[in-house]
Amino acid sequence: MSRTFEARTPLEALVLEQALLLARQLQQVADAAPDGQVLARVEATAVPAAQELARQAVELTLQTQAAAVEKKGRPAAAARTVTSSPGTKDIPPATS
């Protein structure tokens, strides 16, 4: 069975490629595992691989976001100021 997938972003490409590699690896592990060990072996392969894929996806997402922000710059924001009347001192908050 053959299907075609289109990745529109580097993140999508990473996830698609890594998911396909993981699926193939899991199938190989399952096929090679002795009776009674299939679940344990597949799980032992899948969990760390899925964690690594998630880490890579988060890293790429953050890098992409940072690059976009650097490229366009942050919008200007109003500066907050504290004003007091001339001749007055800061009054500490009341305590009970």
C-alpha cells in the first residue's frame, strides 16, 4: 500500500519522516520478538522514540517561532510609568 503525504512546513516534514521511520522500526521489532515478548519489546522501542520525536518537534517549533519573531521584530508596547505628585513620598501599604 502506497500513499503520498505533503508536508507544508519543516515541522510537518520532520514529524512525517520520523513517524514513518518509527512505524517501520516497530514492525521490525515486533516481527523479530519472541512469543510473549512482542508487547514489551515494541513498547521499549516506541516510548523513547516517541519522546525523542516530541523533543525534536518542540525544538523545531521554538526555533521557527524565534526566527519569525526576530525577522519581523516585536510590536512596540507602551512603557509603564509610575508617577507621583511633587513633594510626596511613597506611602507604604497599610498593614492590619
